[in-house]
Amino acid sequence: MEIEIKTWLTDIKNAILEINQFIPDKKDFTSFRKDLKSKRAVERNVEIIGEAVGRILKVMPDFQITNARKIVDTRNRIIHGYDNISEEIIWSIVVRDLVNLEKEVDDLLNLP
């Protein structure tokens, strides 16, 4: 695997770790809604994840990450359509999608 792809995968992993630090309790949506700093930090890390996936796809369009196109599209919606992103969308990404993405990234980083 190319070094730049490993770097971007590491960026994804680090962004997920940061999100998990900002939202340790994935069952408390009410607290998340009230914490502007955490919401913005999580959004920023979702943007980083989307940007890293996009960079990987530019180098290797057939690179296998589940929902890669959706990840990039979400990043674009946050950045360009910031006024149309709901807290519920960000929350659902955090509680439903990041666990699988983290496992995939870990598996990819552990490849020889």
C-alpha cells in the first residue's frame, strides 16, 4: 500500500478517535445537542474523514471502503451545505457508521 494512502487512513483513524473522545456516551443525544464545541469538533472530524477518503479515491478509484462515495458526499454537504446539516444526521453517522469504518480502516492499516 502506498505511503500516502496509509497516511490518509491514519488521518481517518485519528479523526474517529477524536470523535470518540468528544462523544464518549453514544446514547446521550441531548447532551450532544447542547454542546456546541463538541458538535463543531465532530463535524470537523467528519469533514476530515470525507476529505481523506476523497484523496484516497483520487489516487485509487477502486479502493474498497464501504460507502466511500457517501462519506465524501457527506463531507461536501457539511462544507457547502452547512445550513442543511442536522444534528440528527451527524449523530446517526457517529453512532451507526463510525464503528464499521474504524474496523475497516484498522484492517486496511494492518495489511502488509
